[in-house]
Amino acid sequence: MKQNNKKNILIRYAVIVIFFCLLGFGVLVKLFNTTVIEASAWNDRSKKELAKVDTIKPERGNLLSDNGNILACNLRVYDILLDLRHSKIANLRVLPKDSISAFADSLDKYYPRRADLNSNPDTLAKYSWHTKLKREFEKAPEKRTRALRLVAKGSLEDMERVRHFPFVNKWAKTSNTPLYKTARDKRIYPYGKMAYRSIGRVNENAATKEIHGYSGLEKDLDSLLYGHYGLAKKVALTSGFGNWVTTPARRGYDILTTIDIDLQDMLEEELTKVCMDAGAEWGTAILMEVATGEIKAISNVELLDDGSYGEALNRAVLPFEPGSVMKPISLMIAFEDGLVKSVNDLVDCSPFMRTSDPHGSGMKNMKQVIEQSSNTGIARVIFRGYAQNPEKWHDRLAGLGFFEPIRSGIAGECTPRIRRLVDHDSRGNNITMTARHLDLARQAYGYNTELPPLFTLSVYNALANDGKYVRPHLVKGLIDENGVDSIMPIQYIRPTICSPETARKVRECIREVVWGEHGTARLVRDDRVEVAGKTGTAYPVEKGVYNTAKRRYAFAGFFPYSNPRYSCMALVLSGAGNSANRTSGQVVKNMAIKMYSRGMLDNSSDFHGEKHASKPILAASTDRKSGAVARHAGVKSVCRISANAGDAPGAMPNLMGYEAASAVRILEQRGVNVRLSGAGYVVSQSVAPSAPLRRGQTVRLTLKI
């Protein structure tokens, strides 16, 4: 018996030994096969894996105003998602319908799928979260949505709120939860629509998921703002492969623009007011610093379908027939070429080249020609030098840099369009001298030619700057990711466009337009600021013909006259019953007066004390911490805005004076959606105080600093 047991045990040990020997032999064979026979294939695969390089997306830089205020920046936002295939949901034996219904109620209240959810029963039935969740939970667990998006572009505060909603709150304190978030960057613009077209906007490429600018500075400076990709290589770890950052991503530059937020706000307000008073279709205006060419403000407004005015196409860089604002430019060339010597030189203003002077014929000096906007006078002066060779007029303008891009940083910028008056057309047909003379006369006084308002203003700016032809620009400097800044030097289209003496003579003539006895812009006069500038009127071309029922009214000038600090131009398209004197001229005048009242023209002013010493404003808030905020900021004195929203739960509160966060908080407590426009504190609301509110209704609040 013992012998048999021993024999059985030995057999078993033998089997085990043989098994392990075979296993070891198999391991050795596999090892030999892998390391010797298939070595090259495995080495190639290893190299392929280790050669993989992942790119790291850079952070986009910010756009800043001239004093460092943020015009455009990135904000980290989160999509809040629910995994309906997660084991904690999929393994539920019985669905808690009451809990899911309460969950849907919470989502409908705070994060409705449509803003007008409660507008009618059909919309509610179709887009309610009740309907969405019911549809999902009716599916088999393995067919449910893996990533049901509850909130798009939310905040961490939203995530915290959703975590405590019914149904998902049971997993709030667990690590393995079906509720999760994914982060992404959102481009925000704290000043809303202010300088919208100039600042620009970004969008995401659907294929690459890269975010690039498609308009304004966001587009023109995209290569600087976007930054540079980083690189991460694959490295072998003890368990698999991992990423090793070899080249860190380099953040895009922060770009310091020339925009002055205060001046931008003032210009938009003045342009909108003038357009409303004139019933204009659109208007554009630019304010520039004479010495540097910095564009301090640029505004474009347009009549919208609802009768209001909003930010529009950037017409400041599009070409239009300039009309009489071209005459000072022609006179500048006449002085430089010696066609006239003095502002008192006379010219015959009788009818000429099918043109008559609306202010009467006779002899006029150069001041009177510009003051009374004489077409015949300026045409006769130009004919003294270019009648024999009309094509040289174009060449003379080209020599001044007329047809070169300004490169201001504004997207969509165009160059002037002025036809060269040669004796043959593109088909080789002869063009008579009479026809060329007619075109030359019209080009001299601003017809048969197209200039972008920004380009016209650049020449007026040069006249105010003693002939120094600085380049208009929107970029002041660059700040890298280490905070090192570089300020751009002043650049010139040409070192000079004319001599200082010529610039002085033309300025003297332009002054008469506002201050002369027969000036066409006498309504622009104001004793506080001496504005000088030229009016211009032109018919718009629609479908190839002039529309005489409308006119474009232009005014380009500078102030103060004795020591020009700023140049400004406005262009307004309105009905034929208006004038540049009453429209675009008023924009420039009112800007000059407002800047004077604020002490911005090297003058003393009592406007809220010194220019930069006005008290900070603390808007009304539900937090009641204005004193603590002031102490923390080291501010001894502040201006406080007090307000009382009212307590009626079903009525619209009065939010005038509240800062944005408090206003949103008050409305959300009433189950109302909020849309904000602008920055600062509430100055208007789309629903009047005490008006009844509906749950899910959208209220628009306008903010202002």
C-alpha cells in the first residue's frame, strides 16, 4: 500500500516537473524567437511607438487696451456631462423615477435646453429635460448616451450646483461618479460689443479643433496671439508608455493695443447719437493721436432691423468716394509743386470742365477755395501742373504712398482706388484728352476716386503733424509669457508727406471751413476747443448708378488747432436732407468738447477732479461688502451706487445700479435667464420693474462703467 502511494506521488511530481520543464522550454523558445528571430520587427515597433510626438496646444494671448485693461482673454469653462452607461446607473435594478423627475426639474430651472422653454406647451413637451431623460432611460443600459451634456461652457460653481441636484447627489462625495466635467477655453470680451469689429472674434476649426481669429485684430495678429505648440515624446515606463514634455508650449503674446476705453465709449456714443438723430443707415468714425498715429478709438454703427443701432461692418477701411475732403489733399500737392505759393494766391472759380461753383464764380484765394469748397477753384489749380500729362497726377499720388497698404492691424483694410488717366484703355482704344481732363478735374475735388476713411484721416493727421506721415496703427506693444514687454516704435508711411511750411498753409485754409464767414462747417464751432476740418459730400453708388436720394457726409479734421493733439474723421450715410455740418461734423465737435471737459487736451479741468484721480465706483451688490472691498484695495474714498431690487417674487425687480453678479443672482432666484451686454453696473433692463415674470423667460441687462 505504501509502495503504491509512493509510486503515485512520484508520478505526480514527474508530471509537474515535466509541465514546468515544457513551460520553461516554451518561455525560452518564445524569448529566443522574440529577441533573435523577430528582433528587428519588435525593434521597429518600439521605435515607432517611441517616435510618436504629441503636440501640446498653447494658450492664446490676451488683447489689452492702452492702459492694460483686458479687451479679450481666455476663460476656462467646463462642459458638465453625465455617463448614463456608468455602472452605478446601469446596475440600478429599479429606476428612482421621482428622483429623476426632480433632477429634470432642477435642470429645467437652471439649465433649460432652450431659452424659450416655457413659451408654449409644445416647446415644453419637446425640449424639457423630462422628455430628454425619459427617452434615454427607456433605452437598454448599453445603448444609452455615454456623455449626456447637461451644461455647456459652465463654471466650477455650476459643477458644484449640479452635483447636489436630486438623483446625482447620492454620488457627490464619491470618487467614482457618473457625473464629470471636461475643460476647454472660451474667448471672452469683457467690454461686449465695444470696438467689436476692430478687436475681432475667434472661431474653432471643426477639423483641427484649433481656435483662430477670423476678424479684426484677432485675425490680423493671430500668429502672435496663438503662440507655439509644445512637443511631448513617448517614453518607455515600467508599465507601458508615457509622455515626456521635450518642448513646452509657448503661450501667445499679450498684445497691448492703442485703444483707449474711455475714448472708445465716447466715440461710439456720439456716433450712435448722430446717426439716430439723422436717421442714418450707417456711420463710421476714427480718433487718432497726431504725434504717434495711435488709433485711440474706432466705431462702426449700422441701423438694425429692429430700429436700433449696433456694431457694424468696419467701413473705416473700405474705399468710398471722398467728395470734398479730397480738396485739402489736392491743395497740399499744389503748394508742394509750386502751383500756388501763398494762401492769398487767386484762382478763377468760374464754370470749368462741366462744373460750376455753387458758392459763386469770380476770383478766390486759397482760403476761400477751401472755405467755400470750390470744385472749379481746386480743379483749375491742379490743371496748372497736370493738364498736359493727366497720368502724372496718379504718379504724384503714388509717390506719396497713396496706393500702399497702411498695415494698421485692422482686418479687411483696402488701399485707395484712383484710375491712372492714360491715353489708351485696357483694350487699346484711344481716350481723348477732353475725357482725361474731365476725370482729372473730378479726381482733384474728390470724385472718380475712392479713399478709405482711415487713409483720408492719415493725410489730415500728417497735415496736423507738420507733414510727418506717421502710420495709423492699433498695436502698441507685445508682452511675452514672462511679462517682458516691447513697445513698438513710431512708424512712418513716408518720413514726410509735405514740408512743415506747406502743412501750415493747408491748416490755415482748413481752419476757415469752421471759422470763416462762409465756411461750410460753421456749426462745428465751439469757443472751448478750436476744431479745424473739411466737410465732404458724395452720392452713394448703388447698382452702378448714383442714388441721389442718399448722401455720404464726411468731416475730417484735428484739434486743438493751435497745437493739434488728435485727428478725427466721421462718415455717415443718410438721406439727402442732411449735411456734413450737422452729422459727421458734430461727431468730431462733440468728441473735442468731451475731451476738453475731461482735461485730455493739455487743459485744466474740474471734471470729477483730476483726470486720473476720480473716485472708484462701487456698484450696488447683494454682498454688502463695499467697505471691505475699498479697504482691501487701499481706497480711502469711493462713490457708492445704492439700489433696491424689491422683494416681489413673481415680478421683475429693479436692477438699476447693480453689478453684474448680483443682478444675475437676483434674477436666477426667480427662475429667469439673463443675457448681459457691456460691462460695469446695470443701466437698463429689457423688462420694466414690477412687470410679471415667467419661469425660463430671458431678460437682457445693459451694463456700463
